Amino acid sequence: MAITAKPKVSETALPEADIQALINKGGSVANQGKKEQDLSKPQLLQLRLDRELLASIDALIHRRKVKIPRHTWILEALHEKLDREIQSEK
């Protein structure tokens, strides 16, 4: 075990009274992720799909006359599914 000398107090250190004043001042409570969400901004989502499903999606996109991004195709599919689910509830 190494033995070291006691650390010396730096001359640039704040006076103890200033340190205590800062501690006693306190602050606001930390935000715990319950802030209001801005619904106008898209929410990022990580989606895990197997390679076979992606290959099937890509094959369908490739057959289209007008190519669209995979992301757009997945969004369209989600909206179609949501519409069907909503219609079946009525």
C-alpha cells in the first residue's frame, strides 16, 4: 500500500463560508423524464425486424413503378393496420 502526503489546501480554494452558502442555497428538483411531450415532433423508435421480413418488404418496394423509401412503406403499412383496427371497433 502506497503512502502519500496529506493533500495541501489550494490557495485558490473558496472560503468555507462560500461553499456552505452554495450548498444551503439548494436548487430545483431534477426532472425525472415526466416533462410534457411535444406531440408535433416525431418520436424516435428502434424497430428490430428479421432479415427475411426486410427482404420481403424490399422486394415489394422494388416492384413498384415509383420507388419509395422503406421507412415510408412501413409507415403506410402501420397506418393501414391502424385504420383496419379502428374500423373493426366500430
